[in-house]
Amino acid sequence: MRTAERGGAGQKYALTSDEDDADFWGFAHEAEGLFAPLPQDEGVRRVQLAGCLPQGGLLKSLGHVGSRRATAGNAWFDLLDGDGATMGSYFVGEVTVIDAKPSARGAGLVDLTLTLWCENALAGAERAWDLIRAGHLDRTGMWHELAPEDRHAWLSVALWSREYQRQGRPDAPAGKVFTLDGQHIVDEDSFYCAIGEAVNGPGGYFGWNLDALNDCLRGGWGATTPFTVHWDSSAESRARLAARVPTADGDVSLFDLLLEIMEERGVSVVLR
């Protein structure tokens, strides 16, 4: 995890060239539009960087607005905490400056309007990043209040912030017992929210699709097999996870498939 030493108070974002780590493009106080895909193309964003001091490749592009040279290229878009440490990063492509004006946030700063491509900054994810930045993602069950369409975005932040949140903490040793609260498991995404929280605490990650769950069970993601899961309110979970999933052996319910994946990887699931 790197700490941004060139930032100042209130700077929440940073950009660095994907091609050269030494080509730092600058900080920004805000990044409106990063989590708002344009309707005509879900991967394209129109982002307004407020309070930016452009450097490197971004500064070079600033002098060529309206031409092909206004495209700075590909970059890493870092989300910073209050101390300037990187909480997580998104790869962004074809970063292009389309407008610039002096910023009210300070002398020498500008407000830039960019277009860029970003696949992973999902709509609805900004709230979870703000909670992490403020240190307020600190209690279990905070995902319960989310609308179904926002749970996948919550999981995406759990994934991209996992190293920052774990702070180098090792996996739990083999033999540990985790309690999975099934009361709020109503679909596949809510299962991953619940299992991530059970293993890694509030906002924790332990998969966000079946393949990712399988990978997490191999180790390195918070738990070491064999371990035990006490699945509370499992009867309610079974009824809600009844969707049929095709497998090589025929269709099975999502609930039964989750049990099968865990048990094949050395997890003893106790239904309660």
C-alpha cells in the first residue's frame, strides 16, 4: 500500500500513469461522475476533477484540449483516505481532457472535465468508499439496508479495498468457526455480503460470484481450510436461494451448490 506524500488536506483522489509509475498526474479533492456510467456506453464516464493540480502526462494533455493530444492515456485512479494512503484503485483508460477552468478550491488549482473508460467503478459504490475513508464502516450489518441493485456495488468495494482493510492481517488459522447470519440472505449477492462479513468483518470480502468463492476457499483471503461455518437461519436461506443453477450433473438449487462448493474445499457447514 502506497502513501501519497504529495497531497494536501481534503484530497481524496490521485491519478498515475499506467505505463510509468513515476509519471504522477496529480491529486483532486473530488471526482464527480466516476461512479456514473454514461447511458449510451456503460464503460465511458465523464468525470469532473475538482481542485486538481495537474502534473506529468495530464498536464501535457491540458494544453491540447480539442485535439487528439488531449488524450493522456491509461492510468490508475486511486481513492485516498484522510492520511493520503491508497484505499483502492481502478484502472481507467483513454483519459482525455475536454475542459479546464480555475478552481475555487485554491490558487493554482483547476477543475478538469475528463472522459475516460472504467469498467469496475460501479454505480452505488461511492457510499461504501466514503464509509471506509471516514472510518465508519465499523459495524456488522451495514449492508442490510442496501437496495438489491446496490449490493453488488458494495461487494465490488469489498474486493478492491480488501488489502487496505486487512492491513496485512494474516488468514485465520485452520479450525476456526465462523458464524454466518442467514437472516438477511435473500439472494446470491446478499450471501456474499454475509460470508465476507463473517470471515473478514464489516465490509469484508470472501467472493462475489461462484468462481470467486471457490478461489477464496483456496486460502489467502481471510480463512484457512479446514474450518467450520455455523449457518444460522439456514432454513430461511434455503427457501430464498432456491434458484436453479446448471451444473455438469444437472440443475441444482443455489443453496445446495453453495454447500457443495464449501464442503468440497474442506468447510464443514452446520445448518442451524
